[in-house]
Amino acid sequence: MHAPAVAQPRRRIAHLDMDAFYASVELLRRPELRGLPVVIGGRRLAPDGQPRPLSEYAGRGVVTTSTYEARAYGVHSAMSMMKARALCPQALMLPADFDEYRRLSRLFKSAVASIAPDIEDRGIDEVYIDLTHVPGDARLVAHSIKAAVRDATGLTCSIAVAPNKLLAKIGSELDKPDGLTLIEPDDLESVIWPLPAKRINGVGPKASERLQKLNIHTIGDLARETPQFLMRHFGHNYGRWLHDCAYGRDERPVVTFQEPKSRSRETTFEEDTRDWDSIARELVALCQQVAEDLGRRGYAGRTIGVKVRYDNFRIVTRDNSVAVPVNDALSIRKAAFAALARLAPAQRFARPIRLIGVRVGALSRAGAEALDRAGRGRTLALFGD
């Protein structure tokens, strides 16, 4: 006699997105700026330590993020600061402080984990959370998570609970800021289908433009097309995926751990430059930051690369491999400058440089552990056990 089948609990997946994260962190420190259009970007405060008027900005930086008041004028992340100035000259500008953003990121993720430990880290300001086995009503659990995040950081977040990651990601954008959205399977036609097709994470500007040419504007329009039609216009894999998305199908699990492949840092100069001292100073600082990132996470890497973007937006990269994995600033710096030296002198500064970056790849924990053991061995040799 066969044992009765045990019913599997219905999946409950949440997507949590911090509200205008970088800008909100800055407003914690400068509450007098609440309600004003503020742009985070650039690299310096005014000499008196006060925010700089965006109308005075002249440079080649990009917007890291902005407050909702600035977004109302069309300012968004990755936009050039000069374009943001044209759209909202009355905005105030603050430089980004990534050390503080990472500190608050760790705090909010710890707060989430205290209630629901199955978390997929999706970057500094967002996570997926598997609530399938967390007891309690979904709305109450989501409220508890939001309260824990606010208590830990003083910041608000928006969260959606849905049957899968696809719908949860869409849902977390529906009620911002400080929103809470529940999406049930029966809500597909009334809540999801009226939304623009570009709301699907993975439908970028080019795909969106092609869909519009096919008179497909909403997710509902997408759902009305056959898989064969979509595969004919977008290829087998992407066309099938679009059809699945339109019907809210997504079986991807919440991945609680992934080995990172690389760690990188980059910076955009306020003004394009050929000045070697400025370029070298930035590269040294970036190597130090990457070393701190790797040391904090317990990784080391064997491939160190540099990235250079010129004023005409041409990008050149060079890699340099080392014999054993490294994660200290000195080793990374030596390898990064050696990689930079691989650019022919005539090419290296043929044009002013807009951006420089450093990357450490081929990461492994084993490499970091070997470094730790080597360090302990040197200590014992010097001082004894």
C-alpha cells in the first residue's frame, strides 16, 4: 500500500527593493533636504561642505541615483550629470559614499535574514526572499520584514510577494515608495496584463522597440500572441521565454549562494584627463577598494585587469595573470599597473581618459585560505607558536 502523497506548500517568493537607496541614505544624514530634488553623483562637495547646486556642475560624471522629486523631472540613474542639469538645474548634488551604502546594505539584509533566512542577494539594494516555509500570513510576514528593515536602517523598502520571482520583481515596482504588494495567480489578467511589456525584467529598450513595431505594447498584448509568432520574430529561446513571462510562468529557485566570479571597481573622472598622476592616483585607490572587498568576503583571485574608457567612449581592457591567487592591495596594484603598461604608449594616452576601472577575476575561497595559511606560517616562523 502506497503512502499518500504529501501536498507541497504553494510557493511564496518576495522581491524587496530599497527605495531610492543611495539618495535615501544621504537624506538620513541630511534630513533638511527631504522633499527637495537631489542628485547623487559627482565626487566633491562645495568647499564649505554643503551640497552643490546642480546648475553649477560642469563635468563628465553620471547620475548614481536621485530622489523621487528629481525623478519627476526625468532624472534617472546612469544619465549624464550634464543632461540631469538641463532637466532639473534647481536640484542639489551630493557625491556618492559607497562605503556607507555598503554598510546600510549589510544591515538591511541582516534584518531580512532574521525573519526569512532564504535570501538571494541581487546587489546592494535588492534581494529575493523565499517565504514558502516561513509560517504566517504573507501580508503580515511582509509587514514584519519592512518593519525590521526600517528599525535596522531608518530606511523604507518596497516589497511584493508572488508565486515566483518574475511576478515578485514586477510587483515590487507597483507601489513605490514604501509599498507592499501581494500578487496571486488569479491576479495575472487584472494586475499584470495591463502593464507595459517593458516592465518584464529582461525586456530591454531594443526588445521593447521591436515589440512596439509588432503592435505589442502591454503584457496582455504579449499574452495574446502565439509562441510560434514570438519565436519567429525573436528566436526560439527568447520568444518562448516572452510567452512564458506573459503568462506569469517562472520556475527559477531562490539561489541562496553563488560563488562570485570577479570583483571590480571603477570611477568616472569629473573631467576627461591625460594627467598621469590623476590616473595613477585613482587606480591605486580602486585597487585598495577591491582588496578590501575581497578581504571582507574571503576571496582571492589570479586575474587582475584594468578597464579604460576614452572620451569617445571607446573601451580598452587588459588582463594580467599572477602565479598564485592574491587579495592584498599591493599585489593587486602591481598587477593592475602591469596590465595598464600593456597598452602601447601611443595608445595609452592617445585620447583623454573618461573612466578607469580595476577587476580581479578567477576568484576562489581556496586561494584566500591558502593566503591565510601562508600568513599564519610566516607569523609562527617569526614569533613562534
